[in-house]
Amino acid sequence: MRIPYGISDFKTLREQGYLYVDKTKYIEMLEDYDSKYMFFIRPRRFGKSLFLSTLSYYYDMNYSDEFTDIFKDLYISKNPTVLKNSYFMLQFNFSALNTNSKEELEESFKMRLRSSIIEFLHKYKRYFDNISNIEERINEIEDVGGILNTLIIEVKRTNKKIYLIVDEYDHFANDIIAMGESRFYKDVVRASGFVRDFYETVKIGTESVVDRIFITGISPIMLDDLTSGFNIASNTTMDRNLNEMMGFTDREVDEIISKLQIQDVSKDREELRKNYNGYLFNKHSKNRMYNPDMVLYFFNQYRTFGEYPEELIDENVKTDYGRLNRLVSNEENRKVLDEIIVNEGIVADIVTRFSFDRMYDEDYFVSLLFYMGLLTIDRQERTRLLLKVPNYVVKTIFWEYIENSLKENHNIKLETKALRLSIEDMAYDGNIKSYIDYVHKNVIKSLSNRDLMNFDERYIKVILFAYLVNSKVYKPISEREVENGYIDIYLEKDIRMPDVNYEWIIELKYIKKGEKSKLEKVKKEGLKQLKRYIDSRGFKDRENIKQALIVFIGKDEYEVVEI
């Protein structure tokens, strides 16, 4: 069976023998939903486009003769709904628009609108008279609402209904916000902006021919700003019944492994969970979800080369998450992000509707990270939610952000070869001091006094992780739980580097320069903790586990005690 990595056309998957995880029961669920107009968001590369394609082929009247072949053996083929193959499918995708200026964005928006409508007309040409005349009028109209309204009028004459799908509805808005262009954003979305004009026309269309709507993207950033112009859609993003509509459950991943006949990967199932699982979109839902793009990339690489891939995610995905750098243009967001990275989570409320004017309030910023897939629900913490980093892959993205931030803010330029040799010394020769010494001299001593105001062992830990992650030698684990406490740092051998000799249990301490008199007491306490950790059941049969106590004294001194 072929792996559909990067393929999002449902019909292609079904006809060409690609793997498909059956999500068609959600078609029935959505159709039975109280609202016919839905708004649903998920992180980038989370299966949205494939699901929209599935909806399109199911409801498109042009594919009624092919329904049995396309949906054979799937849930919906055995449980078809009354609206099957009964609509004109009108689809707009608002990604990759030109956001250089308001004028260029409006022009590219209109071009996308026209091209999608003309494609629609040709798709259903047997229902329309004189398509060339309609095309000509659409190309002459300069008003966004007028372009869409022309189509609505023509569809009225056919006595048919439209199922409208809008994909990447917020893509251009996120680009504008990331550039810090508040006036630009407000001009196109609010008041008499052309985006508002588009959605107002869609709303008017629901009175006649637009019967159902499904809108998706990665954030609810425009919901509040479009409220009066488009207040008809139900936000189903955090509906507990739809938690598993996109992404893969543990059971589905097991089925994928079986279908792809790569059972030998089953022994490393816990690795897959740590790397790609963890997403939860409602606190009451039971199953955490795997990012489908990430896990399919893994299976594609694993089956091709017969071993763990060199990179855990596609470089294109890293580029997507690189937007993180553009979201922290103000000091408040940077502080919140630092707190999240240091603590691997944060207690916050998830805001379901966004107003641009409060974009930089803490809850709004944290909520945006949740919608982007950089945070997910852990559990209820009294009256609020505890959000956590979902998996190891996302942690590495945060650590790389820290590395880049240190480089930019402190002009830190590391000599790559020397860094690599210090990590190899720790991994293969059991000497941790060379790595600590390297990071201390080249990074920690470069920090300003302002940085030291909130400096503690947690921040040092993140710095150590940031410079380890690209080596692929270790998988750094923070606060690993054992029966005798929580290990500050556990450097676990990365499965991609099986020849590494030594793993490390590290107790990390920090005292201020003026508290040096406490050093011996702190060392004694740290060594006791290490003794408790190594005596834990999980390490009894593990060989080549080394221990180290590392005490930083201000930013200028440190001591390492290896056991």
C-alpha cells in the first residue's frame, strides 16, 4: 500500500491504492449538526485539505455515478446521508496571496475569486447558459462582493444549491499580523474592507443558494472582526465529538503499521508517541492525536530506508513553524514564550474568538500557540487549563527558537566543530565537562545582567538542550519522573544514534554569585538526589548510565561533579 505523504486529493488516494484512514463517519456527524455553517480550525498540516477533498467528492453532484467506487468499504458507503451528491461544490483557497500591500492583496484576492468561480462554472457548465458571457462580466467587475453576487444570481436560475468550502481563510491575515501591519489588517478586514465585503456577500447568499458552509484555517483571528458581517457560523473547533476528525489516534496508527506491513517499527511505538502524539482539542476528549503529516513522513522515510529518518520532520514543516519568530515582535510575547519554553507549558484560558486589538494580551497569544499546534491541552488546573508542549518534535522547534534568539540578541556565533566534539566527548567517552565548559564560555558568559534577573537552573537547562538537539546524539528529557523524584535532566540515547556509549542523569543547581557560601551544602544535597535517582527501578538493568552534578555560580563560574 502506498503512503500518501503530501497528497490531499481524496479521489487520487482511493483510485491509486494509497493508504486512507477512514474519517467518513464525520460527514454524517457534521450533516446532523445543528448548524449548517461551520468554522473549524486545526494546526498546519493536520489533514484539513484531505478532509475538505473528502467532503467535496461526497457532496458533489458530478460524482454521483462514481460514489460506489470512490467510497467503497468506507463507513459512509454503508451509511449514506440524504444529501449525498446533491450540491454544486464551490471552493476557495486563500493561501499564497500577495500581501506586499493592501492594493496587491486585494488584486490577488479578486484573481483567486475569479479563477475559482470560472473553474466552478466550467465544472457545472451543463447547468448554465452562455458561460463565456458570465465569465466576461465577472472579469469586468472590480468589486469583490459584486463578483461573488454575480455567481449567486446565476446559480439561482438553476434551482440548485451550493456547498461552500473556504480553505486557509486566515492565511493572508496571519501573514499581515506577523509583519506587524495593524493598519493594513484593519483596512482589509474591518469597516468597508474587501474581506468583510466577501463574507457579507456569502451571508446574503445563504438566504437563497448557499446551503452549507465549511470554513477552515489555523486560527480564529478574524472571527471577532467579521462578527457583524458574518455571524452565522458555529465554531466547532473544540467540539469534543470532533476531536478525532483530523489526525490519527493510537489505534489508527497501529492499523497504519499493519496495512503498511512495517511491524518491525512496533517495538518503537513509544518513540512515535513521544515524537508525534499528544494533541488534544477538548479537555473532556479521551484520545490524544498524532500529527498526520509528521507521522506519514516518518512512515514514508522508514519504509524507504528501513530505519529511523535522519530528520524527524520534513524541513517544510519546520519552515511553517518558523513563523514562531515572527509572533514575538513585542516584549510581552517574548516573556510569555520564554516562560512556556522553560516550564514546557502554561496555565491559561483558550480564547475561542480573536479580536486583533487584543492580539498581544497573554491569553490571546497563548491561545494562538494552541491553535498553531505549539501547545495543547494537558488537563484542568482548578478553574483554568494547563497547556503543555504536545511532543518532542515541537519541543525541538522551541529549543531551536531559543538558539536563534540567543544568536541574534547576544551575537553568539559558535564554532560548530568544537561544539560537535564536546558533545561526542560526552556521548562516546563519558566526559561531560567539555560540553558544559563550551556552553558556559561561549553562551552563558555572554548573557547580560538583564538576562540574569530571571536566571535559574530551568533557563540553563533550556540553553543546554538548545545546543544538543541538532546533534541527534541525545533526546533531552526534562523532569523525568522516577519513583524517587524527578530527574532535572535525563540525556537519553537518540534511537537514530545506536552506537552512543553513555546516557546521563544530571542534577542541575544554580546559586547567585553572592551566595557562594552555600556551595558545599548545595553540592551535598545534589549528590543525594543523584543517588536516589540511580537507585530507581528504571535504571537497575541499564548499563553505561553516568551521573553528574552541575552547579552554576552566577554566570562566571561553575562546578561539575561526575559519578
